[in-house]
Amino acid sequence: MIEPAAMPAPGGAATSQDADRDGVGDAGDLCPGTPAGYPVDAAGCALDGDGDGVSDGADRCPRTRPSFGARYEPVDSTGCSVYDEKREPRSPYSLPLG
């Protein structure tokens, strides 16, 4: 498992060594251009803690099940279940937090 990278200081200036300011130097950054404030792994790629295909920084439902295969919940761009509740209720794990 790749460990999360250290977060840069808020408001830190971008440099040629870490252009996207994700805490991972450009030389080792496999995902340059990570959105500001997204948690990243040691390779500079955005984390996806629940495995649903939506990065943690954009995930409004961070406890959905992985979306690989038909038996798992498909999610929208915010990481929330796209099941039609009239036909199939959402699992409690796919409800937005807060």
C-alpha cells in the first residue's frame, strides 16, 4: 500500500520542484496537476479511500463500496450511489456525510 504524502503548507508557492503543490516533487510525481488540497499518496496521485473511482477530495459519500463489477454500487461524479431509490434503495454506506 502506498502511504499518503505529507501535505504542503497552506498557501505555499508553487515551484518547479513541486508545481502542483501536493507535497511530492515533480521528479517523482506520477500524477502531476493533482487538484489543490486533495490528499495524495507517495506517488502524488489523489487518494480514493473507498475505491469507488472518485478521489477523496471530491467524494461526498466516502463510504460507498468499490464500483468494480455489477454487484457493487455505481456512483456519480460526487462518489454517491446512482441507484434509483424507487427501484432499489441505497445502502447506508452511500449516503452523503454531513
